[in-house]
Amino acid sequence: MRGARFRHCLSVIALLMAAAAVAQTHLFESDSKRFGNPKMDIVVAEVERRPRVSVLEIRIQAVGSSVGSSFFLLCSVRDLARQRGNFRYVSKIEKNAEGHLLIGFLTHAGEPAANLGAEFEAAGAAATEIDLERFAPICDRMQ
């Protein structure tokens, strides 16, 4: 009986330690102001992290140029993908009316987005695959 209680206590401790590690995970954030362009004020903030998916909130105060802001967003996703495990391929879908974006990390080109979860499976063809390395020369110059 005491052995079972001891194992139960160890299980509870392990669960609490895992929850604490998740709570301490620093979520990604990218702010366009770091580039010193006063005409662009965009923040890309990770609001939720799952094993192979990040939920992003895009806060736009000022767009600047449409090309510059598009590349800022794309390069921010590339930075996130590198931090999450150096992923080259991602799949993206719009999540909801709140403007959240789901970024799923693919292990290889052509991996079915449905592998990332129910939301990606439901999105079907709307789950767009992106090869982030196609944009490496532009993103590397932005840093």
C-alpha cells in the first residue's frame, strides 16, 4: 500500500514539474520598431504554444509599406520557426475572427498539414505550405 502511495506522489510531483516547465516557456515576440522605421509599427506575438503549432496575434498600429510589412511578418514567422526547432516548412491558417494566425511546423516538404491537428485538417487546402528558406536572403538582410 505504501509503495502505491509513494508512486502516486512521484507521479504528482512529475506532473507539477512538467506544468512548471511549460509555464516558464517564453513565448515568441517580434516588434518592427527594432528596425528603426517609424512608419511601421507591427508586433507579432505568440499567444499560445502547442507541440507543433504556434498561435500568433498580429497587432498593427502602422503598416508602413505593404511590401515591407509583408516581409516583416514573413521573416518573423521564419525566426519563430528557427527557434521552435529550425523548421524550414510551415503551414499557416487563419484561426478566427480575432485575427489569430496558426503556424504549424512541418517536418518536411509535402507533409500533410492534417498531421498538425484538427484545425489544420479542417482547413484542407486553406492550410498553405510555405518554404521559409525561399525568403532567407531577404530576411537575413533585415536583421
